[in-house]
Amino acid sequence: MTITFDDNLPIFQQVAHIIEDDILNGTFQVDEQILSVAQFSQLFQINPATVVKGIGILVNEEILYKKRGLGMFVAADAKEKIHLKRRERFTKELLSELLNEADKLGLTTGDIIDMITQLRKD
């Protein structure tokens, strides 16, 4: 598996996003053990400390939990937490940016809705 990391975002954050995506798409189920730091490190071909930092984000957000001596596991409400976090980001960052650009272009709310509707059809 080859992962191409984005130069615009720290790799540890991208590792956290990849693990989140794997939880959302069912690769990792509730209470299932995720790969070890060494396995992620080898898979992504990155420093283990970077993987630890990415996993640390998810532990702090209680998306993953640690079982002493066994590893990291997916929390029961991990999917809901990820959805909520991403929804907030979508609203605060992406939609705000979209609306700022729409204002610059003089687009109305109706224009934006029409454009989104058209994109959804394509």
C-alpha cells in the first residue's frame, strides 16, 4: 500500500485522518484492535513517533482507547464522534470559505444551491 501524504498538512494529522476513514468505512470495527504503531509505521513508511502522535490525537478525542499491554482499540461511539467532528469542520471551515468566495463573486444563495444541485447530479 502506497500512501501519498499531502505537503500542506502535518503527517501525524493525516495518519489520524486515515485511521478515522478506516473506522468510518468499517475497516476497523467497534472494540476491534487497530494496527500497531510498528505496523502503521511500516505500512506508511514513516517514523513510529509520527504514528504515535497521530494515534495520540484519536486517544485524546476518545475515538481510540488503550488496553494495557494489548494495544489500541476503537471506542464504541467512535463513528459518531468522527461524524460530529467532521461536520463541525465542514461547517466552520469549508462552508465558510465557500460562502466567502461566493460573496466575492456576487453569487446568491439560490445560485449556490443550483450549483450544488447540478454537481450532485453529475
